[in-house]
Amino acid sequence: MKTTRKKNYIGLMILVLITAALLMQWGLPSKQDLPEDEPVEVEEPDEPKTKMELTDEQRGLVRHLSREVPLISHHVADRYVPLHEISTTTADFVLSWQLDYEGLGGWSKDFDDKIYTREWDGDEPLSHTFTQDNQIPTSSIDNNATTTHMLYLAAVYDQYGGEAYKQAILKAMDMILHMQHDQGSWGEMYPEQTFEASRFENRGTILQMVHYNIMSMFQKILRNTHPFDNDLFDTEYKEKIQESYDKGLEFILDSQLEQEGTLAAWAGKYDEKNYEPIWARHFEPPAIVGFDTAMILFHLLSIEDKSDEVIQAIYYGAMWMYENVTLDMEYRVKKAPYFFEVPGMKMWYKFHDLETNEGIYAFDWEVLYDIMDLPEERRHGYGWAAERGFQIYDETARYLEISSEAIND
């Protein structure tokens, strides 16, 4: 019996050696010959950000805004009550719609009418969007997708427990950490888009509250605030989240645009290697984004221990909003002529020219300067202006007035 096993072993070894020799003869690469994935190198900005010594007045404005501007949080779990009552039944609906790709996954956008109201039927598409092969559905983190589903499940877990809810949250969080670029930004979809026309979705995104939503959720976790005041994330996992948050904050500071040597606001889309503003969809040009600049400022204001770099970013961002507001004007979707004079209203365009700050529009990769030059479908199917940020304008104006009066006295 022992002799037979020994012969079989020797025979197997001879077969392995012969196979290896044939592979070398045919020129097939061994594991050692395979090229290693080259790390993506993030280019530093062409020139370091302008750093100025902040005056007492400038620091004072940031202190004033931090105290007076209400902290805007668009995706706390309370938003889903009573619209989506905190219940295990609804949570099970949400679980059934979670995507999975290589063990990671979140949720699709624009499916709330299904995700929160009924179970996936096992057959219908789990997402609106797919990779190029039209077979792999993609998770989204724009338009409040995934992060809000995680917050909802966390609220249910906090109240009722449930290992399935915890594991779903961890799977989505693993995806978010995996998606982050070395630069610190995030794209919109997972897995990455391979279809050429959709590659913009892989780029660094501030549009649609992508960066804000992730950073504000991280902040809740790191502060142990509801719905994360529980055992969802252990100490080791929180260290990973802290590292990711720090990279995300660094991206915010590095991506703030400059105009004539002075810091200004933020663009909607960035090349994930060199911080250059880029096109998103064919009607979303490289531009300063008014709405999402306000959201970035809301997050920076919520930071308790602000560094000089954060104070500087807030001050110049707030001044950009103060100086580039359109007063006494209101934008109304689907109601021509779309812009109406309304005393007391403050408005910023969705897109502002990178150099002149003029409100702009776009269609078919062309920048336009009159909303009526857009096809009707684009005029009605997109929000081209908003009042988001009026709190920042109001309190900046009040502080500047108080400061001016103090100086005159």
C-alpha cells in the first residue's frame, strides 16, 4: 500500500515538471512574468494653493458663520419618518434591492418608489444603469443613493438590531472605501463604467452632493451620533473611515478653485489625477457649481476644530457666494421664462463660468448663455438654479455690516 502511494506521488511530480517545461517552451507567462498593476499617481496641483495670513476679521466671519448658519444635513434618518417609517418590514424591502459585485455593493438611484415600498421580485432590473456589457448593474452614490439607504438601515439596526442589516451596511461601506480615488474624491458608480460615453461617472464628483453625503455620513460615524451610536463599526473599522475622511477633506481643500490668485468656489467634476474641472454629461460643463459649493461650505462649517486651511476655504468660499448671488430673483422649474423677480430672494446658478462667474448652461457639449437656447426637454428636465446657500449669504452680509459699523464707530 505504501509502495503504491509513493509511486503515485513520484508520477504526479514528473507530470508537474513536464507541464512546467512545456509552458516555458510555449512562452506562456509564469506568475512572476505577469505585469503588476501600476499604482495611479495623483499629480499635485500645478501650483500650490494660495495661502494668505487670515486677518481677525476673516477669522471672525468664519466664527460667525459657524455659530449662526444652521447645520444643513440632508440625509439624516429622520428624513424617512413618517415618509418611510423605521420598521424591519421596510428594511427588508431595502435589503432585497441591494446590489452585489465581487462582494461589494450599494443601491441604485431613482428607485425609492420601489426600494422602500416593496420587495424586489427577483426578476426586474435592480438598477437603471449598467456597465458597458449591459449585464452588470451599477450602484450609485449620487442623488442621495446608497448613503441614505445605509442611514435608514442603521436607524433600523439601532432600534431593532439585526445582523443582516449590519452586514448590508458593512458591504456598502466597503464599497465606498474601495471607490475612493488616491486623490481623495469619489466617482458616482460602482463598478467603474467602461462605456466610453459614461466614463465621466468614474471621475471626482462634487455634483449631486456625492462628496457632501459621504463626508457627512463619515462625520456621524466618527462622532458616534445617531444612527451610528452603536456597535456597527468597531475601532479598527473607524480608523479606516477616519483615514478616508481625512483624504476626502484634503481633496476639498486642494480642489477649491482660484480666480486671479484668490480662492473661490468648487467645480462639479474633477479629473481624479490632476484636479482639473472637466465635463460630466453633455449638459454639465466644467464650471463652478453654486448649489454644491454651498453644501461643501455647510460641511466645512460643521467641523469643530477647524485648521487654518479649513478657515481659509470657508472664508473665500463664503465671499464667493456673497459676491456672486443674484438678488431678488427666483428660478422656477418648467415655468417659462423660468426666472422671476421676487423681492428678497437669493439665487445662484447651477453652473457659473470658471473665470467670469456668469451663469451658464450647456447642451451637446456646447456652453450656452441663455436658457432659451436649450431644447425644451433640457429646460424642463434639469434644475438650472437654486437658492441653496442663502443662509451663508444672509449671515455673511450681516457680519460685514456689523464689522463696518464697528469700524465707523
